Amino acid sequence: MSEIVKQKIYFIYPPSPIMNREDRCQQPTSDTVVIPPLPPVDMMSLSAIAKKRGYDTLFKDYSLKNETVYDFLRDIRVYKPDFLVINIASTTLEKDLSILAHARDLLDDTVVIVKGAIFNFNAYSILQKYPEIDVALRGEIEEAFDEIIQYNDFKEIKGITYQINNRIITTPDRELKDNIDHLPFLDRDLIDNSLYQRPDTKKAQTIIKVSKGCPNHCFFCLASPLNGKIVRYRSPQLIVDEIKECVARYNIRNFIFWSDIFNLNNEWVQKLCRLIIDSDLKISFSTNTRADTVDFETLKLMKKAGCGLISMGVESGSQEMLNKMGKKITLKQIRETVPMVEKAGIQTYAYYVLGLPWETKETIKETFKFAKELNTHYASFYTATAMIGTKFYEYVNKNRLGDISYEKPYVFPSVRSYELTSQEIYNYNKKFNKEYYLRPRYILKMAQEINSITKFKTYYDTFIKLLKKQ
């Protein structure tokens, strides 16, 4: 009796700079202080779907392993996948896709699928340039992918752009679901979970998607263009069931609850937290919020459920800048919310963006002054990056602020502001990221948080890294 050979799907992060490649947050990790590499959530989601269809799946992050196109070619020859799925970052598009020209002769019998935020806005022209691509996934990718691997007729599948017989065809968009309960539990057997760790404790950490969508379409953000303006939730019980699987099968107790805006519906948050508390799972999780959506009673419940850190897009210390970027929050709300989060016993992490078109020397200095006043546990200062699909991208092209460059996304600005050059913005970014963490007031605050040798070593190593930073 002959052995049944499973069809194979190969998921990859290409040999490019190390990036967190989830569509809304495409950022490099090598130049940041506290952002670790994150697990490949979308690849794990698609793998879970593929395994239910009987496929054999494999994943490799060539960037994390510092491997090259030659390693990729070797693996393609050995694995001989029926489908190749490549996760593309908008900022490294050309580098990511350059591997296909090298592999052209090896991929004749392989369906090449690409996914990434950029295909929601520019799939047609990219496929024109890269004839090796068979299909680009757009929108919410899981159902379209499921239909592709069942060998359904491409023209009947919503939410894809594909090429056949030298023609490029775009099918209608796929409608957004009212909730996201259709998302499968991630296939955590696909990866080495120990590679993805909490920065402070070095314990394994994973991501659980809990909601999608954001009603606030900020000037620089991809959340609304990608996931819609209506927040769609996953059922709290399903989230807890996935947490239980992580604890039982993988001994993972540290989580990032992935959301565009976690605290918009505090009734849903409270229900989720009570289920976690009642489960007695004793986990730790981090998530995000806005300064105008959280209340103290919910924060206390989140802390009891295991919330250890909340990140918040502060963005600027200038109210004028906040207004122009469409943030719809005030400095007063931020000043009230950060201490409230810390009073609940939860660490705070603030994000700032430097170099939007209206940035001046005065507004950028206001931001650093405000950041020092808030004195959050962690802070990241990013330079403004005009990602395709954002209002920022459209504004740059309309107002001729320069040719957009993604050479060092979120580190070196993609364009200048009206008053500041790109180099000046970059210099402020370097200065702020270093000086924020080397302040005596900050060092004293974090010293009081150290409760283990691992944390001490982590903070000490970060301190030395910052001292050496140019």
C-alpha cells in the first residue's frame, strides 16, 4: 500500500531586516530599545487553517536567523512546497520580493501567495512588477486563503488579486465579519515559542488576537484602513479557551492581547477579565488603550486578571499636533490617565511620533518635556513614516514633502516636516530615545520595579546598550 503524501505549505519571513510584520505594526526591532521580535501571528493563523485541510506546514524566519537568499533556495529544493506564503512588509517590499527572481526555476509547480498591508492598496502594480507572484491576499485573509488551498477557482474567491495567462485580475473585497470568532486558535506548533520572549523576564510570550477595528482614523495609522472603523470583538470565552490551550500545551503564561483599541467597550473587557479570574489561570498580559476610554474600576479588574502593562499612543506633547493628526484626545486626558493606570498597579508604555508635517523645534521639544513629565515605565519615540494607505501618505504626495524613503522605517523619517529636515528629526529621535532612559528620575523609578535577578540583568543590559548608543 503506497504512503499518502501530504501536500505542503511553506510560510516564510524573507531574508530581510528583522521586522515585526503584523500589518498595522510593521516595525524593525534592531533599532528599538524595548520592542522584541513578535511571533508570526498571521502565519500561525493560516497554518492552523491549512492543517485542518490536511496539509503539512513549515515556517521559517530567515531574518531572525540571519540567513540569506541562498539558504532560502536550498530549503525550497529540499521541501518542495505546493504553496509558498510570504509575509511582506511595506517598508521592505523590494528586498522581500527579490528572492522570487532567484527562485523562479524552482517554483514552477508552487503557488506563490503574498500577504501584507501594502496589497490592500497597491496589489495590481506589485503583481505587474513581480510575475512570479500568483496570488496576493487582501483584507481579512483567512477565508480567502482557505478557499485557495481547496483549489477553488480564483475568480470565485473574494479578497484576492491574482495573475493568470499574463492577466492580472482583482476580485471584489471580502466583507468584514461582525465579530472575529471565525479566527482559529494559532498553530503554535509551527514555531519555536521560546524565541519570542517578554523583554523584562525572558519568559515565553505569545499573542492572542482579541479585537479588530478602530473608530479613530488618525493621520498616520493603518488600523482603520485595514480593519475598519467598527470594533469587532472575539468572544471572551473563546479567548479564555485559547489561553487555556497555551498554558496546558505550551506552558505559556505571558500574553499580548492584540487589539487596535482594547478598552473601547469596557463591559466586554470586564467580562473577559472575570472569566480569566474565574479560570484561576494565573497569567500575565499586556494590551493597549486610549487616554479617553479607560476607567479605574476596569483597570483594577484588569490588574486582578493579570494585566501587567498597558501601552498608549500619546504621540505628542503639543495639543496643536494632536489636533492636526486627528488623535481626538487632550493632554489633560493623558495627564489624568497615565497616573490612574499606575495607581491600579499596571505599568505604562507610551508611544510618540516625531516629524509629522507640522512638527517644529518647539512642538518636538514640548513632546520630550511631556514625556519626562509622564515618566512612563517605557517609552518609544518613532519618526513619522508615511505608510501607503494612510492619510499621511496621501498628504505627502499632495504637498510635495519629499520622496518617501523607507530605508530605516520609524527610525529615520520617511520625509521632512515643513520646518525640520529629515536629519534634524532623526537627531531628535536619537537624543530622546537615549536621554529618556538615562534620566536619574527614570532610573530610580525602574529600580523600584526590580524583583528578580533576571529583571536586574535585563535592565542593566539595556542601560549599557543605551550608554553605547551613538
